[in-house]
Amino acid sequence: MKAYMLAFVSVNNYEEFAHSYLSKAVPIVKRYGGITLAVDDTPEYIEGVLPAGRLVLIEFDSKQKALGFYNDPAYQPLKKWRQGVSTSEAVIFESGL
């Protein structure tokens, strides 16, 4: 069953973020079959209160693959660095229909 990672990420210095994080994290995402479906710096909120920041939606073949990416040993130092220079809210969920 397909699974998705949805994140809202607020970054102060996007150029540094892209160079130091994205350039290294994206290959790990791809190793787990992850496909970026959407990235939007200015999503239009139509109901409720959602976190601020860039919206990122990534599709994986399964929840296990999504968690595999998030828990991959090679990703851990990148995750720690990201958490030090940005704020984010994220969730992994499976499609249910």
C-alpha cells in the first residue's frame, strides 16, 4: 500500500539548506523509492490552522519504505543538522482507499 510523507519545513537560509541538506537527503529518499510529488513555498490554506513553511509531499511504495528512509543510518546526521537550522512538522501515512 502506498505511503506518503507530508512535511511543513521553515528554513531561514534556503541556499545553505539546499546545499548542505537537500543535496544529500534526496539520494537517500530515492534509495527507498521515494518520489517527490509536490513542493510548495506558498500553499493556499483553505481551512483550519496548518504549520507554516514549505509543504513537501513524498510518495513511497509502503510505510516501511518511508520509515526506512527516515530511520536510515546515513540520514541520521542530516536529520540532526536539519533540526538545528529549521523547524518542521511531518507525518507518514498510508493511503486508505
